[in-house]
Amino acid sequence: MLTKSEKTKLFIIEKSAELFNKKGYAGTSMSDIMQATGLAKGGIYGNFEGKDEIAGLAFDFAHEKVLRELSVCIQQNKSPLDRLFAILDFYKDYTVNPTVDGGCPILNLGVEADDSLPFLKKKVKGALLNMLNSLERILHSGINKGEFRVEINVKEEAEHIFAQIEGAILMAKLMDDPTLLNRALDRLKSHIVKNIKNK
């Protein structure tokens, strides 16, 4: 059972997650957070040291929300191939129906953080590695079960899959055309069948 203070902190983080994901770190002010939460400055600073702390926790919240929904999709499938396809299906129409308003938290904050916001870059890097590790585990599982080719380079394939998804999300978002993303996801499925799946 959360205390009143914990509920307030969670409320601020949840509202801020959407703001930072849509407007970015630089574009989100403390006034924006106050307006979104309906809290006065004292209500915000009484729970957090400042914008940096909120931004970090907001990213964690947004990324964990994506992970939870993605995990549900993955766990509904037993075979490694079906799990890879479930990941691709999860991202279908993602630019118009994202888990968190604004799109992919890793992509959004990763582009902005780069070297200018090292404390946020570290968080995004950790989230990226987590996603890559999850893909690698699925690929290793597929090899062990005889579903995927033993000669595939697991690390490179995981990087390729994730880079294609994120790049396609960026393109679809910039072009206001979700079909760009969906076509890329279909091509990834074909790649998996032709180059990863055991014949």
C-alpha cells in the first residue's frame, strides 16, 4: 500500500513521463510539470530535487511501461520464432498507437541526450542494452532448440533487428506515415525467415 507521499511522487513521474517523451528534456519546463500535475512549485520540489531527478525517473517509468507490455506479448508465445514475430507485431502502427504518448522513449531521449546530458545518456544506454540482451536471449534459445541456424551471429542479428525497428520508427514519425514502419517490420520478418530460421 503506497503512502500519500509515494502516490504523489508516482503521479508526478507518470505525468512527467508523457511530457518528457513528447517534448523532450529541453522542451519540458518545471512549469509544464506543474501544469500537467496541477501541483504548485512546493508540491513538486517537496518530492524531488529538481528537473534532472524527475527526468531520470520519468524515463525509467516510460521504459518499464514499454517493457511490461512487450513482455506480455512475448510470454504469450513459446517458440523463439513466434517470440521474435511477437516483438515485431508489438511495434506495428507504433507511431500512431505508442505505449507512451510521444513514441519510443529510447529513441526520443537517446537522440536528445547524446553527450549533452550524460546522466540521461547512461539511463538510455542501459535500456538499449537491456533490449539487445533480450533479443540475444531469444536468438540463443532458438539456436538451442534447433529453430534457428547455429551459424548466425547472435549479437549482430540482435543489433540489426533493433536498429531496423528504431530507424523505421524515426522515419515513420518524421514522414507521418506508419506504413513505413509496418513495411520495415514485414521486411524484418522476411529476413528472419530467410537468414535466421533453420530450414
